[in-house]
Amino acid sequence: HILEHGKPHERTIVISKLAGQIVKMSQQKFASNVIEKCLAFGSPEERQILVNEMLGTSDENEPLQKPFICV
């Protein structure tokens, strides 16, 4: 509710608390809904931080996009 209807500074607080956990949360059923709201209602800068984390361009955790290895 805060992400969708809150003030920009309130959204920023929530998104900053979730940063570093995006990959883990995006793989869980209900937590992934929260990540979707972050991407939909965050500022362009906040969205870029989240996308970078998902793609592995931050040092916070493992990216969602992992290389495919053929065996």
C-alpha cells in the first residue's frame, strides 16, 4: 500500500530497506509482488538500482540472470 499510495519519501524508505534482498524476494510468491510494486512505483533512480541488482551489476547478492552452461 505504501509503495502504491505513499509519498515519494516513504517509497524511498521502503525500497532502500529492500535493496540487497531483491533477488531472494523476487523468487518468493508474495515477496515478488512487493518487488513488482517497487519497480512500478519507484523513481527512475530506484528502479535502476533494483534492475542492476537483479542483473548482477551490484555486489549485494547473486543475480537472477545466471550464465547457462551446457554439459
